Amino acid sequence: MNIKLDERLSNKLIKIRDIKRRKQVLTKIGYNDSEIKEILEFIHIRTKAILKYPRASQMLFTKEGLEQASSKWLAEYRTLKIKQAFPSVQNVLEICSGIGGDTIALGLRWGVITVEKDPEIIKILSHNLKVYNLFEKVEIIEGDILELIDQNDFKDKLSNIDCIFFDPSRRYNSNHTIKIEEYRPSLSLLAKLLKITPNIVVKVAPAVNFSYIKFDCDIEVVSYKGSVKETMLWFGKFKKSDKPQIIATKLPENISMVKQDNIPIKVSRFPKKYIYEPDPAFIKAHVLNDIALKYNLFFLHEKIAFLTSDKALKTPMLKSYKYIYHCDMNFSKINKILKDYSIGRLDYKSRGVKIDFKTIHKSFEYHGKEQGLIIFTLILNQPHIILCKYI
């Protein structure tokens, strides 16, 4: 940002969540429209950065760089897993360092050579490494990896590399992409990287289609505080077994589950005393059958991620709701139950049933101060409404 912003004012604006109020504060101080626009963008980026990095107030970012960068907690999880699988690691090659989220986590443990082709991003990376006193420990190479990888001087630098972290850009024509064929550099680069070392970790889009991943690797989906953040491909010593596996991991609890094959599905004709919603990492990794088997749960529909049981469970793997009532899409029946239970606040979830969340609240009548949850889903292949209370 070209405008010098007082740190106290920056912190004040971050605490103000409403953008109109932020603008009012800046207008009152005397900033013009152009300056306000630039400051608001800076505060927006800084606010998001604080959620990813404890030292965000000292670091530099770009909007796109911050979006793609791993948070401190995701990067630390990855380095811990590398260390556990391969304790003798000493030197790491990082490809596409970006603003340095992973570079910092790697550099705190090992020697790092990192490759980045954008000179402006390298300036930001260098600054952020200095914030963590890592600038002398990390060797930054400016250049295009697609060209460098065939150069003898570069190859000589890699003689002691133990593993590689590869984080290709997931933007295509300035937009986010989940298509692995649109990554830059392309994942076809793996053919050459595997000649350097078989021990590679690749960060791909959280919503990547597993069917397009044809490599001999484990696929791991990772969530953090209830939201899927990353999908990783683990090669070489980082694989759990000879056979490629799909893994779901929930952070910060560090709970993992490996997908098994041919687990029978149990479907209930009606909701039981409790409704369970798996963490999204387990949904994305298709391990719902595994969870159902582990906890003796029933599906309400074989392809929808709501489970049910008469047994009360307490596990970070599942959100738990107390079942109250269900019916077909009959709002008058639900409204009567809302009155009986004095429910005056409702949240809404939908899977398998298309709902307009902007207008659905108009269909219900609210009574009292209790909070409830409405789930729209399929039971016996028919749209139903399930009313629950939070536990």
C-alpha cells in the first residue's frame, strides 16, 4: 500500500467489522475516496491475514497470495507429518513459495531452497522471512522452475535435497480453478521432480476431483475448525502403505481416518433420537461409511451426509443435534411444533433438497427464545423437513 497508515488506526479499523463504519471513520479523518478504497482493501487483507498468521501485523501480503497461502496451523501440520514420516529430512526444495506461509514453517525445521518467478512476490517473501528471522536460512532462487529444472547449475544445488514441497498456482485466467490441468506449473512437472526425490508433497485445490488424480500417491483432505482448507498429495516415504489411500484429517484436533472399501451402508427409514453431521473433511474424502461403521450410525439417505442414531455421541468428528420432529415439506406442521417448543430462532441446512435460503425464513412462524435447526434433506428419496435442537 502506498499510503502510510498509523498502526493504531489500522488496529482500530480491523476491530470494526462493518465496512460502512470503516469508511465513515476514514472520511472523518480526511482521506479522499481513492485513498479510502486503497485503505479498505489493505484492512480487508490484513483482517484475513490475522486469522492465518499470529505475526500478520508485521508481514506483507497480496490478496491473491494470501488466498493461496497455507495458514500457520496448516503449514505446521504438514511439516510435522513430514518429520514423522521421514525423521532424517535435512534439506527441502520448495516450488512456488508465494508470500511464504509454507516457507516459514519449513525453514523453522530444515534448510530450504525455494523457487519463485515473480520478483514482486520475492520482495514480499523476503520481508516475511525476516519477520521470522529466517532470511539467512532460506535460499531464494528467482526463476521459472520449468526452465531451471533442466539447467545444470540448478541441478547441482539439489544434490542434498531430501524432499520437495510443490504448491502450484490454482488460478487460471485470473480466476480460481479446481481443474488440475489448469495449474501453473502443471502437475506434469512431477515426472521430473520424482527424478530428484520420490518424497514429494503437493498442495492442490480443496475441491479437487479425486477421479482426475492418477498418481501413485495418498490423497489427504484437511479441515481446520470445521472448514475444508487443503487437499494434499503424498508421495514416496510419505505414503501410508504401498496402495494409494484417501485420508480425511480434522484440525486442530489432528484426527484422521483412512477410507476403507466395500463397507455396507445402513439406511434408516426415519430419523432417530440424534442427527449427526460429519466434519466436511470426512464428507469430501468419502469416509462416511467408515464413520457410520465406527459409531454404528444409520444414513437417512445413502448419498447424503446426515447420519442418525438413538445413541448420544460426543466426538469432534461429528456435529450433534437432538431430533424433535420431521415431516414432508409441510410448513404448517413445522410451525405448530415451533410454537410448542417456543422456538424463535432458526438456522437452516440443506442437502439433496434445493432451498432458497434468502426467502425460506418467511415460511416459518417464530415463537419464544429457544434456538432450533431446520434440515432439508431426503428420507426414502422424498424431500423432508427435520426439526432439531442444538446440543
